[in-house]
Amino acid sequence: MSLELRNVGWNAGFKKIISDVSLRVTRGEFLGVIGPNGSGKTSMMSVLGGIRAPSTGQALLGDQPMKKIGRRNLARHIGFVEQQADTIDRITVRDAVALGRTPYLSLLTPWSGHDDAIVCEALASVEMGPFADRMWHTLSGGEKQRVHIARALTQQPDFLLLDEPTNHLDIHHQLGLLELVRALPVTVVAALHDLNHAAMFCDRIAMMDGGKLIALGTPEQILTSQNLRDVFGVAADIEIDDQGRCHIRYHAGSQKTGPIKKDRVA
Amino acid sequence: MFETSPVQQPVQPPRQSLAGRAYLVRAGVSLGALILLVGVIAMAAAKGETHIPLGTVLQTIANHLWQAGYDVDPIDAGIIWNYRISRAMVAAACGASLALSGAVLQALLRNSLADPYLLGISAGASTGAVSVAILGFGAGMVSLSLGAFVGALVAFGFVALLAIPAGRGAGAIILAGVAGSQLFNALTSFIVTKAATADEARGVMFWLLGNLSGVRWPDVYLALPVAVIGLLGCLWYSRALDAFTFGVESAASLGVPVRRVYVVLIAIAASMTAVMVSIVGAIGFVGLVIPHAARFFVGTRHGFLLPASALIGAVFLVAADIVSRIILDGQVLPIGVITALIGAPAFAIILCHGRVLR
């Protein structure tokens, strides 16, 4: 099973948001997606997740166009966690996670003990087991994000797509969440804001700018001083430690040294 | 720091199988509400200007349903069967439909304030019905319903079109709904003022606040099937509605065909509202308050919430109709006045307790 975009473009109305993106997700990897605000990360992720149909090009799952596979079948292979999905409904953590079984349920196959077991297992794998009967609105941001991931896991996906999963979390929870995701036995594609996190956790990094995928490679190949200046408009030194990992050190006042990037609305 | 290896923690299994617990809750609440509904319909048949003992009511019903052959005064029997039972049945169907529409719209639009009244559907249905009744595009029940139906769809189309450039958000659609309601209420007033005679105008105004007088069996044959089919249609999509808990994108990622669900369910909600408004006029607050009350009893899962909303809505409207008939001696209040008088404080209580909106 593979996940692939071929020359994909997506338009919002007449406005091109992403164009000509080609990308093949390798089984078992942790693929990071980076880029400035408005570079098309979220749009690319939602095409990759089958939530939006590409305006041009093809999105494929296992060499079949997603259009032919159908929403319900897609949802059994791809789990998607959006940025900041919240609800005012009074539901328990267990109920929120149970929603992930939606693509497997129908009138003929109603909820069963098997589904209960999958929900418990997913809760355990994000270390939220003891929270099963808590109400959703009593959870902290980091706990909510874990529950979302558990919900995606109950879809029993081959691919887990995360759109900026660490937004609004403190540093302790950011690292905890990424470590947890990395340890999960699924292929992960995550849009990340923090480039040091991308360097720490990703096997490969896809870099987007202006709606295009401009580079794809290992963290050492992508995270260079040159790229950071050209794409993000910041000055930084890259240090490589003895384990071959990159560390990025930003310079204060760096906005003046590089070309100033306009902050586009996503 | 968190452990990097997946740690197996014991997760308490649910106290009882979720399916089993859910079934018990549903069975209990449904049975209770059904008994309550039958009871309140029997009450509605007994209460009124002339009080008829409950025993006579039951005998009359038995006579009609399975020719039981009880000896009942034919005048009493006529009042019970031809006036009060039919009226209570329509009230029940109407309450159920409005509450269902509210529950569905609240789930789809992710907004606790959504209801057919606020989204302009009721106002549009009124305009449509009034144009048929006063401007006279054909006569009879079907054409009035058709007028209301077309009016409802036009109004909702208008609201939806207004909401899209305003940002598609749940807030935008509510504001667009307010604008739409105002516009279509103004159109209704315009038509009434321009074309109606004084008598017609009085009748229409009474009807716009909700009026169950003059409801007979043919209305039941229209209202009841619409309510039942509407309930089944919504129930078919109950899992899809659950999937909207975290919004549209999240529903899509759970495999829900979002566009189809939107179109079908909004069409069902608009149709139910349109038919009910065409029979009894615009009755407010039922679609807004009842789903919140139902959530309080059975939670947010739509498999339970939808039937519970329908039953509670039915009971509420039949009870409101009883009150509207007996509260003033020798006079019938428009039922919309009662629902608003009860609904507004009830909604205020819900708001203040923060049980719904937090």
C-alpha cells in the first residue's frame, strides 16, 4: 500500500493554492512537511488525506485513484488529525475515540465488543487509558491532541496524517507527542512548524513554498542555511552532532539579513 | 518526559458493553417517552371547553380502532375523535418534526443556536403559504403545503447563499438566517397588508403564531407520515451526524460523504418544517430547546438523540396545546405564544447552567 500525489494542484475558487506537487510516501517512514505560513501545507495534507479532491493531477492510494476508492474505504486506510478540532458537545473521551470506528460500522455491522477492544487499545497506545471516562471539555490541549490521535488510530490506518499536531502545546507536550507518534507502528506524515522538531523526528522532509513542493530529502539535505534563508527568510547556522542530527541555531535580527517574506493567509 | 516505547497500560473496559448499555438507555427512555406521549394525547382528548372523562376517551378510541362497541354519547365521541384526537396527533407530529429538524441542523452546522425558525426556513414557509392562501395560487391543502415548501427552500437557499460569501462559518449562517427571517417576515407582512381583507389578515396573523384549530384527520394523514419518514431518514444518517462532532473536515476524514449528507438532511429538515408550518403555522422554540433537553437526558449520540428529540418534542407540543386551550376561559391562545412563554425561560435556564454551551 502506498500513498502518492502526481502533479497535484488544488484551487480554492479561482485561486491556485497548491500546484504541481508530486510526492510518494514510503511505507514505515516519518515524513515531515515544512514551509512558511500560507505555503500550502494544510491544503496539500488534505488532498493527501483524500478530504479534498485535487483540481488537477492525481491522488493515489495503492496505485488506485482515490476518487475510485471512495470516502469510506479511504477512511479505513488513512487517519487524519486536523489542526485544533474541538467540539462543544458533552462527550466522553471514549465516545470521541469511538467515532474512529465510523467507516467500519453500518446497519448490518453494528457496534460490537470487537470495536470496544480496538478503542481501548488505541487509548492505551496514546497513554490515555485512565482518561477513558473523562469528559472531553475537561482535557488539556495536549490530552485532546492525544485523543484525536487515538481516534485516528481506531480507523486502523496504514497512514496517519497530522496537521501541525503540536500547535498550542507547551514544549514538554510537543516533544512527548512527537515521541509517542514516532513510536507508533504506522506511516506518519506530519506538517510541522518547528524545524528543530522536524530535524529530530523525521526520516524525510518535504519543504513547501508558494504552493509548490520545492525540495524533498533527509533532514540534512533540506535543513541548510541557504534553504532557511531563501524559504523562511531567517538567518541560521546548522550544526550536525556526532549522531548525524541537525540542530538549527537562529540569529536574532535575522529578518533584516534575508529577503523579507510576506506572511500570506493560509 | 514520556516514555518512547509504547507502554501497555491497563484500560478499564467499559462497565458494560457499550452496545448493551446504549440499548438499555434507549429502550428505557423510548418506552417512558412513548407511554408519556400516549398519556398526554389521551389528556388532550379529555381536556377542553367541555371536559370529558378519561374513561369515555379510551372507550371512544377503542370503538374506532377495533369496533369495541362501547356505548358512548355520539356528541362526545365526535368531539373526541374528530376534533381533539386529530388535533393532538397533528401537534405530536409537528412537535416531533420541529425538534428533529432542530437536532439535525444543530449537528450539521455545529451551532447550538441553529433551528428552523432561526435559519429563516419557517419564515420562508410562512411567506410561501401566505402567498398561496391570500394571493391564491390554487386552493386546498396540497397547494398550501407546496407553497410553504417552496417558500422554505427559497428562504434557506437565500440564507445559504448569503452565508457563503460571509465566510461559511457557523456564526455566518446564523446571522444570515436572522437577515433571511427578517426579510421573509417583512414579505409576509407586505402580502398580508396589501392583499388581505381585515378578516383574512386576522386569520393569517393568528395562524402565523401557530394555530391548531381547524385541524382534522386529512391533516393527520399528511403530518404523521412526514414525521415518521423524516425520523427514519434522519436515523439512517445518525452515525454520519455523530461524525460531525469535530466538524466537517473531521467527518470527511471519517469516511462520511459530507456533501450528500448535507443536501439530504437539510432537504429533510426543510421539508418537515415546511409541511408543518403549512398545517399549523410557525411555532418557535420547539426546534431550539427540545434537542438541548433531549441531550440532557440521553447524551449526544444521534442514534438516541434523534428519537428522544422527536418523542420529547411531540409530548411538549401536545401538552402546550392543552395549556393553550384551557388557560383562558372560552378562548384559545395561539400555541406559539405558549411555546415561547415556556421555551424562552427554559432556554435561559439551559444557557445559564452552561450545560449545553459550556
